[in-house]
Amino acid sequence: MARKTPFTVVALMVSGSLLLSGCSINVNVSDWWSETFGDGSGPPAVKEEFPYVREGRIFQDTGQDAEMRFAITGLERTDDHTVMYYEITYLDDFSGPNRNMSMAHTLVDPLTGRVYRQFLDEEGLKYGSESPNQDGLYPVHDGVTNEYVRYFPRIPDEVAQVTFVGSGLGAMTGIPVQDVEEERPDPENPNGPDHLSLDDPPARGENLTFANRRPDEDAVADEGWVQSFVDSEIASTTRDGDREIISLHSDVMFEFDRSDLTAEAEDVVRRAATTLAGNVDPDEPVITVIGHTDGIGDDSYNDPLSVKRAESVRDLLAEELGAGYTLEVEGRGKREPVAREGGPDDEEARARNRRVEFSYVFNETVEATEEEEYDDDGLGVAQRNVTWPAPYSDDPGSVVAEGELDGVLMEIYPLRRDGAYVIGTVSLTNTTDQPTMPDMGGQDAVQAGGPEQFNKGTLGGFQLLEPESGLVRYVAQMAFDEGRYSSFAEEVHMLQPGNTYNLVAVFPAPPTDVEELTLRAGPFGEFEEIPVEY
């Protein structure tokens, strides 16, 4: 589960589990690769072609949104940690102190969904290249390249490629992890502190280097998991770490104020049993059936009702699964709503909160075969879909759709598969002569009554819809300890006049035979037939 890892105990960390729409690499994925690309030997060869370079405009806190060149020059796995070497060059003129407003530097294993962030000290300062004044700021000069070193937890040996986010220039996929016996030597005579003033700039084209500080016993690094959410009219599935939760919406299960299953509900539970039999970890075959109610009524009414409903589902599930499973029952009444009641979508929110859940540790070795079929009744939410990590590319492809709202032009690029996910890329251009903060919808644009956790961030209103199955895929979240979440998407800030910004949002992947999806882009509307590419 998500945690902060003290540097002193960092060692080989086996990935151990997968997330929604992710499974361990297996022969079926190899078959898919062979059928699609004509090479049946397995994953594509990992090529080390450093540097990996992106250029584009990034958000700055002062509004001086400059063109930046970001280059990863090395990603090396030592016995103790993972070391990233990168360079930043600002191509535009700007002045004064500025802060890049991108998310924290993050490495993601796209197959398992494990998330790794940099080592920090007790004051929140990064290890690696030291800030000359110990304040987290670095001298930046036009046309001058700054060289940096950063430390992350040691990525497991079996991980060959990762996806990097946090430059402000989208997701950089297919970055190879290099195994080395020792780190590169520290910079000799670092010259960064010699050019703190704009009055004494280095020569254009020169590189600035900084003293290196390696993690010590006080270093901690966030580790977590990508959380995914897939929804339908009947069920939804959330994957969080090694635990999966299938939620059956109670409105298709029970009549009002009743705890006996409807005929439709019995069929749904039987189908769910088939899914559970394939997904539950055989080494931990415990399934907890949890009943929830909406917020109407008091605990003395809701708690017994939620227990009775869970028991009804448990009894039928026991018949279908047979021996070999431990079925536990809990009733949580109205205490754990997933949608906020009392707003304009109150009835939809209440319907979302009335649910019965199956919670279990999932089997990481399960293979999602192409022969396995899911009816369009919503239980396909639990299917896992994975391809190989996407190779690196700095080309998002051609624009496939566009829309305009209040002077902001949105251009949409093809969706791109990356392991257990698809990456959606859009660009926003401010066509007006004034700075503007676009209305991206966020929580107001999500499906009525949708789960709040997956609505966060300025792109939280974005969703992918599978027209044939009706499944809805939300923007993924990165979950860390202490209940902290980060949207797996770039945040949108003030758009400066005439500027274009590239942004990404990451979703759990659909089956490999899905070639097109509908993008729900908040207030910009729906865009059909967005191609899904590798």
C-alpha cells in the first residue's frame, strides 16, 4: 500500500500486484502483440537512446510561461536507489524568480501502477543537485542549460521501462532503466552558485552544474499506487494497491426498503461470482461483502438494512462459489458515501451511495484472454487489459478533433496505450488577447453523482466512454499515504494570450480490440471516435 519509505530501509521492492486494467505480462499479451505487429517473440526490445527530449510551453507562477527544453540524460538503478539525470533549458526570455507549476517528478511502472517520487529531507528539499541558497531555487538564464540529479526509491529489478511525469510537458513513456554498479561521479567545481545574479550571466550555451547531496538517514520518498475507476449502470470497479473492490449498485439489486434480491439482481450476483472466481488471490481467498445505504434515515435504520442486504448477497454468492472461500459480511450504513448528497445531483448521488461491494486481494497472475467474454451488463468493469509499455515518442500525432469554448481552442490527439493505461493528450490555445482561466468542468462536469475521489483536478471532468459496452473510464489518481491523492493528469492554470499548452490525462485501458473511444471533455462536450493507438 502507499507509504513513505525511509531511505535506510530501501531495498529491492517487488512490484507484487497490478491495478485495474493491468495484469502481469503473459502469453496472451504476446499473442496480441504478434497479431497486431507481426512479431511473436514478446515485448519490443528496450533501446537506450538517451537523451529523451521534450520541448513545449510550461506554466509559471508569474505568468511568464516560457518555452522549455527538458531532457532525461540517464535513469540508473544502483543497489540503493534509482538516480535520474536530466537537463533543463529555457528557450524564451523571462526574468525574476519563477516557479514551474507542474506536478512533482514521478516515475510510474505502467504495468503494475507502482508510483515513485523523489527523496526529500525534513524541510521538503530535494536530494541530489543542491539549491545554492538552500531554498529550493536555482539560477536560470536564457539559453543556458542546467544539469540536475535526483534520487528515487530503487525500482524493482523486473521493471525495464517507466513513464515519467512532472516536467510540465506531458507523460514521457518508455524511459529505460539502466543497471549500474555505481553512480556517476559528482560534478567537479559546480558553477551554478557563481551565477546567482542576472548581472553575471554565464555565456549563452554554457551548462550550469550544482553540488550533489545524496540521501541520508533523514530522507523519505513517497511511494504509492495508481488508483483506477471504471463504471457502468450496474457496477463499478476500483483498484487500489493489491485490493480490488467491485461495487454493485443497489438500485438494480433491491426494491425500496427491502433486503431480498430481485430476479435481475440474482443474475448479476451469479455473473459477479464468475468474475470473483477468476480475480481473487487463491492464497488469500477472503471476500468481504459490504452493504452501504444512502444518507436518508438514521443509523438505527440504515445499519441493519445494509447488513441484511450484504447477507442476501453473501448467501447467493456462497452457492455460486462453493467451498474454498471465506465470505465475511459488513454493514456500513451511510458512513462511507462515495458521492456527495444534497447538491443538484442529489438523487444520482444517493443512488451511487446505495451499493453492495465485494472487497478482496486480487490474483496478480490472472490472465485476461481475448476469448473471455463479458456481457454488456456492466460487469466488464473488472476486466484487466494490458499491453507493453509505450515506446518513447515526442510526437502526439495528428489532431483528430477540436472544439472551442470562451476563446479557448482545444485540439485532441489520438489516445495512446501505455501498459495498463491510455494517455489522452490535448492542447489548449488562448485565442484571446487577455489571460484566461478556462472552465474545464472539474467536479461539475462529471457524471451526475460520480465518485468525488476521481473527479479531482482541473481535468477531473474528463472521461472515456466505450460506446458499445457503456463502460466509463475516469481519470486515474495516484494515491499516497495519509489519504493524499494526486490526479494522473496535468493541471490547467492561467492561459496567456496566444499561447498553446499540451496537457495529458491518464485513464485505465480498455480491451485491446477497442480501437475508438468517446472523450467526454467537460464543458467542451463529447468527441466521438477518438482513435486508440499504440
